[in-house]
Amino acid sequence: MSIRLNHTIVAAHEKETAAEFLTEILGLPAFLLIGPFAVVRVSDDTSLDYTDANGEITSQHYAFLVDESEFDDIFERIRARGLSYWADPGRHERGEINTWDGGRGLYFDDPNGHLLEIITRPYGSGGTTASRPHPLFAALDPEDHEGRRSGHHRKNSGGRLGTAEHPDRME
């Protein structure tokens, strides 16, 4: 059996506004109201199901793999709306895109503070020898990149845990 993500529930202050934002930015078909959810179909078999939440919303991260043409279209819509965007999830490289793994990527916020990402190459697809490997994979040994688990944390020369163990820190 092949396991695939079918849907996830996304908290929003106004589910319809959040769902409309995502469909417009990504260029997706209109959302559907199904029961208590505003359902955004992001692929043939995966949806984000927005629901109204009371109180504070915990920010989540959603990454979308897109082709080069889709990236250009989405990036243009982000710029047309004047949205802030960053090359990194820590939001240090404002107004920049990244070129990790020989592709392009950027991060931006949705109206509820969720961190959205568009990428043209999956993480690590450029390997450790790419001119700009993804920072999570740049610190790994080639053996680790091939899917082996080391079972221990690797330390860098300063004795600190490396970037690969701290995905929120893109150094």
C-alpha cells in the first residue's frame, strides 16, 4: 500500500477568506464549502480543509512543490499583492528567493500567520554536491543523504548541533 496525505485541517480566523487567499495566490480552483470546512483541493488527492478557530492560531508551515512556470505565476501574484516574502524560513532574507538544490523557493505568510512555501525542487534533490544544496542537507554526509539514519546527532566543529538538526536555523 502506498501511503499518501489526503487532507489536513487548517485553523483560520475566517475560513473562507483564508481559503480564497490560497486559491488566488496558488492559482487553484475555487474552494468548496463542505460541512464546517472551506476545502481547497491542492492536488488530485490532497486538500487543505480550513476551519474557523476561536482565539490564537498556532502558525503551521505548508510547502507546495510547483513547476518553474507555476513558480513564476505565483511569484508574480505575491509581488502584485505587495506581500512580504523571504528566501528562508527564519525570515532573515526578505525580498529574496533561494536557489537551493538547483531550483527556486520562497516563503510568505497567509492571513492567519501560517508560513507558506513554494519550491521547484524537493528538499535535498540536488544532493550534497549541488552548487547551493539545501541547508538541511548541506551538513550531511553523502551516506546520510542516501536515506541512512545515523541514530545520533552530528556536531559541527564548534560543538554545536549543526543546521541539519535545527531546521528552524538556516545558517
